Amino acid sequence: MSKRHLAIAGAAALSLLLAACGSSSDGGTTTSAAPAESSSSAAPAGGKVGVILPDAASSPRWENNDRPALDAAITGAGFEAIIQNADKDVSKFATLCDSMINQGVNVLMIVNLDSESGAACQKKALDAGIPSIDYDRLTLGGSAKYYVSFDNVQVGKLMGDGLIKCLDTAGKTKANIVFINGDPTDNNAALFKEGYAGALKAKIDSGDYTLVGDQTGKWDATVAQTTFEQLYTQNDGKVDGVISANDTMAGGIVTVLTNNKVAGQVPVTGQDASDEGLQRVIAGTQCGTVFKDVNVEAKAAADLAIAILKDDGSADALVNGKVTDSTTNVEVPSVFATPVWVTQENIKAPFDAGYTTVEKVCTADYADACAKLGLS
């Protein structure tokens, strides 16, 4: 589905960990430290980067991590950051897009809600002479100049390989498994599934694993909980492992398993290394999560935007791969970061990177389990 040619130099640049990002906002249109339209006092005339984030519900990362990291990187370089959140509303997304174009942003960075509305926004920007960057999600049929993300097929592969290891550890060489996929309107969901379906194909083809459910949870904990509960009931509780495409949905799935008194006995995957996801990994009710260091991704995207603003030819030097837009067959120059599968064995990775803190994760209910894993 995608072509990825990762370059050593680009990957090495991305491997540098950044400082911890700031605290969460309320998910509206304000930045973590100032109003969404605030700018650095040193911002030069015309040096504006507009950023549209998708929502605050599908993952806490958008407000807790991406917003402050992007704001810090852009304003720290002396440019103005206008960062707003579409709140999962396509109409609001379009309004924000129009507003940023009217405000004269020089670069527009978007995380699309779906490819159709994302492409429409990018066309308006292109018509206004404004280059755009696809951040985290590729807009199919869009006109992004660059794409910045993690290797999302690899993210899915980590989940698939992780589930196999967790089932092996549990002594389950024969298993009924369920896929709870991301939102089908998100191209990343297809890439994640490509990765974990590919990793599990040999096990399924051999008959060792039986896929007894394959449905979307739409990046929503409640939808995932309802969907999984129906699948669990349909299979008379005979479910041995679950691919959850992110931590938010894993929370709903683990609720079902807890209600059926089998939480911790049925391995569940996730991604985003959210505080809640990490708590479940620590407690043993989620077998692992994919840690994507958003600080690295945000810094890469900000560096691209800044290079475009400087117009000195340095943007292309940051590219370390390409991805093919399956709608247009156009190869989009890309910057990819490397994800990490996190279990109890390497639980310190997100903390060591400054992605979150022990104080936030190791609350009273998890203090003893954290101490056993050396988190203090």
C-alpha cells in the first residue's frame, strides 16, 4: 500500500529525543501555553504556520503532546503558530481551514478527519499559493507537499508480532483472535491493519489462529466496547487475543474483559502509549502498546514548515522516504519516525523519552505495580 525508502541520515536525525511536552488543554482552540492564535513576539511578518488538529477524543496525544510540541518548535524558531482543533467536526474543520487561509498563513499543516474534506482544504490552500503538510495522516487525493508520520505499516506489524508473543507467553499456540480496527475514513487505519494482518497471516493461514471478529471501533472507546462485547457474546466468550488498533479502544475492550472476569488473561494490543494505556500495561490487563514519540514527529513537521518558510532549499534534505497516494498514484516526499513496541519489559521507554511522567501514570491504584517494574 505504501512505499517506504528510509534513509539512514533522516532516521538518525529523527532519533534525537526532545524535551517533555506540556500539559493538556481542554481540547478547544487554544494552545497549551497561550491562545491558539498567539504568536512569538519575535515572529517575522508573514511567518505563519497554521495547524489543524483533528479532535481531543480519539487519542489524548493531540492536545497533550502534539499541540505543545508543535507550538514550542515553531514559535521557538521565531515564527507564528496558529494551532486549532476541529473537534471531530468536518464543518468546523472546513471553517478553520478557510480562516487560516484568510489569515494569510504561509504553510498549512493538517491532520485530516477524512480524505475528502482534507483534500478540499488542501486545494483551497494550493489555490491561494499556500503549501500544505500532511501531519500523521496522509490525505488521499490531496495535494500535500510533504507527509510526516511514523511508518504506520510497521506500527501495525509491531501490534501483530506483539500479540503473537503475548499469546506464546500465555501458552496459547491455538487461539481465537479479534481485530478491532480504527476508523475506516482514516488512511492510517488501513495501514495499521495492513501491518498486523500481515504479521498474523501465517498463523491464520496455518489454522493456529482463527479470526473470529474483524470490525471497526472508530477510534472510540464506547464504540469499541459495544462492538467487542457483541463479538465476545457471539463467540461464547471464546476469544483468546485482541488486536486493538489504539489505546483508546483498548480501554473499552478491557472493560468488557473485566466485566467477564478475564482481564489480563486475554492479551490486548494498543498504540499511542497513552497514560491510560501505560497503566493497563503496568497492571497486566493490556499486553503492550506502540510508543510513537510524538515529540520527534512534531519536531520533524515543524522543521519542514520552518524550512518552507525560509525557502532556502533545506526542506528536501529532511526527507527520508516517500509514500504513494493510492488515489492519485503520486509519490509524496515523506519523513518517517520509528515506533517502539512497549511491554512491561521496556516500560521505562516512554518515561525516559519525556513523553509522560511517573507522577501522571503511577497514581495510587498503580503505585505498587509501578514499584515492581522500577518506576518511581
